[in-house]
Amino acid sequence: MSLKALAHKVISREAAERPPEHDLNRGVQFPLNTGISQKVQNWPLGTPVFSSPAAAWLHAKLTVPQRIAPLVAEWVGTMDTPTGRSIDALMEARWALRVEAYEGEDSRLWWRLPAETVQ
């Protein structure tokens, strides 16, 4: 095997093992000719793909509607025990997941995932 062919094989394998790049306007983008499409075919149907750890965390928390203030406090931590996570990352995840904000019956602000519509 030539050095060029070996290098191509290694690069292709590394690209196939990398997580997909996410573009909010076009969805998940996979590099061409990397074998990713075969891996995706093996994912269970309905498996969400997240653009960041913040999006995965927020999606898991919002299986039921949650008050905004405690969620933000849990994400960033307190002055004494900060988590090191950025509120900007949480807000980006909110937009990526299209989280809806609303005022609850208790007059507090809540977040929820958008309801799926059936057409």
C-alpha cells in the first residue's frame, strides 16, 4: 500500500469517528465519503443529535416544563461553587432546541420544548 493510500485511509477513519458538524440553518452536516452514513443508519429512530453538551443537558432537563431561574442556577452554579459553564452556551442551546418560554399559572417564567405538531 502506498503512503498516500495509507494516509487517505487514516484520515477517512478519523473523519468517520468524529461527531457530525452542526449548522443550525441546514441541520447536521456529514463529511462526504467518510462512512458516517452507515453509522447513522444504525442509530435508533428518534435519536436526537445535539449541537453541544449544553443542548444535551437542556433537552434532558426539559422532558417536563421547568422554571427558568432554577435551570440557569443549576447550569452556572453559585458564586461559591461555580460550574465553569457559560450562560451563553445555555442560551445558544435554548435557541438550537427552539425552547419556548411562557408565564405559568404561578406567574413565574418557564421553559418547555416545543410541542410536536401532527399534520
